[in-house]
Amino acid sequence: MNEKQVVVVVIDGQGGRIGKLIVEEVKKKIPEAEVIAVGTNSTATAAMLKGGADDGATGENSVIVASRRADFIIGPVGILAADSMIGEVTEKMAAAVGRSPAKKVLIPVNRCQIAIAGVESRSPAQFVPEAVEVVRKAVLKE
């Protein structure tokens, strides 16, 4: 019997730059994972698909459905905050991510009016390899 494929949902908004970097890193470090790109807008989804996501969808309902299916959710911290990303994250999106049984791996981004104490000041892109490593170790049960 085959083991269940790990489902990694990457959620991003605006231009999808962080999401695209996450997708590329997951595909490189965890090639056996199914990567689903979910954008809060079509530009973000398109960017993540260009990064190599296996599938993609856009909008509120896509976030809700993908969050139920995910083993891991990776994205900027704003995916947990209603009205973040200049209003792209709705209350229903934030609630779906927060209620998902998936392990959430979040990238600190200071643009969402959320500051995480103790996190050194770096660009969001610099956190991507560490975030994917958290997922890789969990998948391999290290």
C-alpha cells in the first residue's frame, strides 16, 4: 500500500513573490510533496504556478477548501489575520487557515501590522529556507 502523499498548501497574496519562493524551495527540498498554490488574487496564484506548484486556485473559497485538505500550510503571517495584505485576506480565509488541522509554518512579514517579538529583522525571502526545513523535518519525522 502506498503512503499518503504529503499535501503542502502555499498561500500568498499581492504579487505572489514570497509564495513563489516557497513553492520553488518545497519542490527542491521535498520533491515528493504535492504543492497546491492558493492565491488571494490571480496574480499571486500565477506566480506560484510559475514557481512549479502542482495545482493552483484563487480566492476565498479556494483558501477554505485547501486548508481542509492540507497537511502543511506555508505563507506569510498575514494569512492568519483578517484584512491583512491590504484587505486581501478575508475573515473567512483567516478563520479557515487558523482552524485547519494542518501544521502552519509562517513567514514573518512586518507589512501586516504584526510584529513578532524575538524575530530578527530580515527580509521575508530570507526566512523561506528555514520555513521549508521545518516542513521537511516533519515529513521525514526527524
